[in-house]
Amino acid sequence: MLPRSYEDQTCSIAGSLALIGDRWTLLVLRDVFLRLSRFDEIQRDLGIARNVLSDRLGRLVSAGVLERRVYQRRPARSEYRLTDKGRDLWPVLVSLLQWGDRYVYGGRPPLVLRHRDCGGELTAWRACAACGAQLGPRDVEARPGPAASPALRAKLAS
Amino acid sequence: MLPRSYEDQTCSIAGSLALIGDRWTLLVLRDVFLRLSRFDEIQRDLGIARNVLSDRLGRLVSAGVLERRVYQRRPARSEYRLTDKGRDLWPVLVSLLQWGDRYVYGGRPPLVLRHRDCGGELTAWRACAACGAQLGPRDVEARPGPAASPALRAKLAS
């Protein structure tokens, strides 16, 4: 836990981080944006302990970022969907992705976001590089990039 | 520490978070973007333990996000500046800020970023709401918003 002074800052960045700043949380959200929705899918993808994932998902539901739906009764199984509040976190994930593409992967990204309609790449301004449309999370599809691992290719194909 | 599997993911988001995903780190960067540059200024502003701040600054320098300059010899005192790589993290901080403005502060933000030239507010697409120019970190100034605390007002005035 960060000390209390952290949460006491009058700051929208600190406030956002208090809700979603845990690193596992951001990777859980990444997976939900990539349309993994079931507990077991996310757990397998992240290799995260079940109790940790359960905690993080519970916090995201409490914060109104995800909603839980039971899709099977016996045994009980839930899936998780982004709310509007959650979908509005897309720029946070896109900006982390683009910085990492450039500075961690040297411009050879594992994953590329393309405009569903015309195939243009997503720019740093969240527009389509080909047609110029401003894009949101529903307008893009994730494709393997030059640095995609076999596991990432399999995940994006499924 | 997050388990090793975290760092092993082939993912630009995970890669970015491995470098800057610690919450204190993002608040240190926020302060440097707000032109706090000296160890003691940042330490006072965050109320963070000196050894923790020293560790986080050292990591940011090692990662090439900040550069350290000695501005006084006896006693030795350093200041920290963003490199180009660090300045390129601006979209990450802006997106966290804007989400927090909306969902943590209900649209009454503590701090508002305005286009230096014409005073227009920064949009969600990092453009000026008044003149339409695309903006970067050097094009904006931070002004107190409706939810600014007295401490934040003093910080922005100095």
C-alpha cells in the first residue's frame, strides 16, 4: 500500500492511479479491451494467482469500471465487460502501448491497432493514419505486429 | 515486486509499466512536467521518504526518462529534467489526468491545462479547444481548476 498522503493529494492523476494504477489492474483491463472476458481466460493469459485476480476484478467492479455477468450457474461462472467508465480508460492504455512500442520495442511493436473500416494504423492522436477518422476502442482491431510472440498471435487469432 | 511472468509478457503496455508503472514514479513525473526539478522540491511536494524518491529518480535516470544535472557542489544538489523519451510520456499523464477529472472529480478538475498561446483548454485529443492546434507539453500551462486545493494553488503560482 502507498501511504495515505498519496491518496490525499488533490490531483486527478493520483485519483486515477488510486483506482486503476496497480500494474496487474492495467493488464487485466488490457485483456478485457482485447475481448477476454471470462475469469479463467484472463487468469490463464496473465498467469496471475486466482485470489489476486479475483481481488482486482472485484475492485474494478466496485469502482464501476467493469460489470460482472453470470453466464453459467453450476458451477457459477462470471464474465466481465467494460462499462462506459471503463471504456473511457482506452486513451490510458493506448498511450502506454504507443510509448512502449517506441521505447521498449524500438518501433517494432508486438501488437498493432488498425482501423476496422479501412485498415489504417492508429496514430498518436488516436486517429486513423489512412482516412483521418478519430477512433475509439470499438473502431479498431488488434493485429500481430513484427514483434508478436507465438502466444500473442494465438491470443489475437482466437 | 510483481512476479517475473509480468515482465515476460510480450506487450508494450507491460513493458511501459515495468519502467514507469510504479505509482510514485508517475507522480514524480507529473511534478517534473509541472516544472519541479529539484530533489527537495519534489520530496516536499509528494511527502515521500527521501530514500524512496532517490530510488525512483535513479531508476528514471537509468531508464533514460530523466537526466540529472548537478547545480550545486557543496553540498551536492541535483536537478532533474525530462529527456525526449520522458517528454513522450506526456500522453500517458494527460490521459490519466483527464479520466480522473471526469470520474474522480466529476468534471470539476483541480488543475486545468490551457494552450499557452490562446488560453484554450486541452481536449481529449490533445488539441486546443479554441484554436484547434495539436498541443504538446511545452504548449500548455497548468492553471488551478475549480477543485484546486490551497496547496495546489500555491504550487502552480510558484
